[in-house]
Amino acid sequence: MLEKPIRAAGAKVMIYDYCVIGGGIVGLATAMRLLEDRPGASLLLLEKEDKPGLHQTGHNSGVIHAGIYYPPGSLKAELCRKGAEATKAFCAENGIRFKVCGKLLVATSDLEVERMDALFERSKKNAIEIHRVSQGELKEREPNIRGRGALFVPSTGIVSYGEICKAMARRVSALGGEIRLSMRVTGIRETIDAVDIASAGESWRARRLVVCAGLQSDRLAILAGLSIEHRIVPFRGEYYRLPAEKNEIVRHLIYPIPDPTLPFLGVHLTRMIDGSVTVGPNAVIGFAREGYPRLSVKLADMADYALFPGFWKTVLAHRRSAMTELRNSLWKPGYLSECRKYCPSLTLDDLLPHEAGIRAQAVRRDGALIHDFLFAETDRMLHVCNAPSPAATSAIPIAVMIAGRITGK
Ligand SMILES: Cc1cc2nc3c(=O)[nH]c(=O)nc-3n(C[C@H](O)[C@H](O)[C@H](O)COP(=O)(O)OP(=O)(O)OC[C@H]3O[C@@H](n4cnc5c(N)ncnc54)[C@H](O)[C@@H]3O)c2cc1C
């Protein structure tokens, strides 16, 4: 349970210019940008784990998204497009391996053909290069993939966001920032001229605080006294990995055409930067925010969403897909059938175990899944409340935006 900060009367504490909570890619990119904007400022980054990037940032598909899916004018559309370029540039500057392998979105039914047409128009509005691919061309490009047609997005890439995190952490340190690992923040109190931050046994004071706590972001917002209308619901993204001899089964990333009412992209075949190919992720409600093994349960995490009316409303609204996801999570042949829609040669033996990821998905009190990035601000704090995919791709421009709001630049 998170507690309020306790500071002994008269105790002396150093005042930092900035404190950032969370050492995922959003927190690290923000710390880096704040120090680039204000050279010489003092900055403290607090991360509860013993390494940065161990949660969403270290458990994702590693895709540098181009930004085709998002409604024109949304933060996701703008920050993903900018983020794809910024991520590639950051990798090039820091010697991090990335590959622009392109992505095919494959339609396998009448409904998907209809949705594919809508997606094509949206991509053009988002100014992203995209091409229609006929059934015959699809077969030529990807002999193991079947579909009624496809869209090709040449600029989509792959990378290890864990490697990006390491490079960002090095840069933060080089710019004079202090990174404290194994520091779980248990108290936040905003005063007129500063914010007091506490963990078990230590406390700090900062003029401005940025909270980038991913799966714990709603808890930290409540701890800091914010009145929020949403809660984080953990959505597991379960993967399989193909055997090494099948690593060449596809040349591009292969995605289905997604259901536009959901913020998830459907089970895809992803070429990873280490040469392996993953299958997934699905999107199934998790019983623990940070429990990665299948059937991990944490009662406090379940109680949090079970007591939130928005959770039940969203389950009711999406009950069909929720049941299908749950069934396919528990029953491998069901999962396989999702991938065989576009890659019929896959067999059950091809689905090898691979660690799951868990998405921090904000849900509103009325049951709406919040699709766009969401931020909440007070005089001295900025909380990142919803930063699901493509926030890894978008982290650098998200950081530019946050730093701009904090420093007034
Ligand atoms: C299965 C899956 C696949 C995805 N695929 C992609 C993809 O291909 N491309 C893409 O762009 N995005 C993808 N995403 C989304 C992307 O990974 C996330 O949007 C991004 O990593 C969010 O970064 P973050 O820094 O906000 O959160 P996180 O990486 O979760 O970091 C939050 C950090 O805060 C720390 N923290 C929390 N509470 C406290 C506390 N009390 N005190 C101190 N520290 C605390 C945590 O330990 C954690 O390190 C995917 C996500 C998942 C789960």
C-alpha cells in the first residue's frame, strides 16, 4: 500500500530542480530532454526496480510504428509520426541497431477489407506513406502469407527499446542527472513552492515533478492528491516465439487489420531485432499488474479494478472479444487459429513459450478505453496517465512536449 510522506520537522533536504518518477522509456526520455533544455539543472530520477526499463518498455514487440492507425489530430498520430523519425535518429547517433523492414497489414475477410480501406484513407490523412497490395502481389512478397489483399507501410521498423533505455540512462548521467534504482516512491505531497517525495527511509524535494509510472500511474496520481476519472487496467499481451528454423518465414512484419473500437492491434508476426520471430501479443485482462508468468494473481490489483465501475462497463461493452481473448489465452489451438488466418502453415509445435508483456491501459469511469495519450497537470506536477502503444516509439516527442510544459520552452 502506498503511504503519505512523513518528514521530520526541521529535517534538511536537498531541493532538486526536477524529479522524474519511473525509469521506463518515457521517464528516461523526459529526464534526458529536461537536462538538454536546462543544462546544469539538478535532476533526480527514481525507479523502483534494480534496472531501468523492466516493465512495459522491456516487454514489448520492439516495433517502431509509423503511425497509421491513430485519428488525425490526436496526440498519438502526431507524436508517433515524429517519434518514428526521432527514434531512428537517436539509434543512429548512439550506435543502436535498428532495421526498417516495413509492415504488411493483411485482410482476410470482407469486414477486414472494409476496415482496410478506412485505414488506407486514415494513413493518407496522417501523411504516412502507404501502398495497396493485391492478393497476387502479397503472395509474391510473402509466399507464406495468405489474404484478400494488404496494405504496405515501408517506414515501419524494429529495435530493442531496452537498448534505447540503456543509452538514454547513460545520457542522463552524462548530463549530470542522478538515477536512483530500487527506490519505490511511497509518498508525494505538493506544497506551494515544491513537491516532497518519499520512499521507505528517504525523502527528497523538487521544484517540479514528472510522474511516468506506467502500470502504477493511477496509484501515484491518487497518492499525489489528484482527482482522476480513470483507472489502469492491466491487459496482458501474451506471445509465442517461432523455432529458429522458421525465422525466415516472413520478410516483413505481418499484422492483421485491427478492430478500430479497440486500442490493440491483433496477434501479429514480428521479426525481432535479434533475428527471432514472435507471434502475438493477444490482449487479455490481467490478474496482476506486474506478474508476467501466466495465471499470476495479485488480489490488491484485482480489487482495484473490480471496485471501479468503468471496468465492468468496458467488460460488458467488449464481452465478445474479451471472451475470445480469454479462451485463446487458455487454449493454444484457439490462439493458433488467429495466426493461421494469414499464415496457414503454422502448427501448434511452432508456438514456443515467450515471456508476456502487460499493458497499462487507462479506462474511464463510463467504461471507455482511453485511446489517446493522457496527461494531468497541477502547478508543480505533471503525471503521464495513459501512455500505451505506440508510446515507446513516441517517447522522444512525448518528452519534448512534457519538458516544454515544465520549463516553459
Ligand atoms: C505487449 C506490449 C507490446 C507493445 N509493443 C509496442 C511496440 O511494438 N511499439 C511501441 O511503440 N510500443 C509498444 N508497446 C507500448 C510501450 O511498451 C509502452 O507504451 C511504453 O514502454 C511505456 O513506457 P513508460 O515509461 O510509460 O512505462 P514503463 O516502461 O512501464 O515504465 C514505468 C516505470 O515506472 C516505474 N515505477 C512505477 N511505480 C513506481 C514507483 N512507485 N516508484 C518508482 N518507480 C516506479 C516502473 O518500475 C517502471 O520501470 C507495447 C506494450 C506492451 C505491454
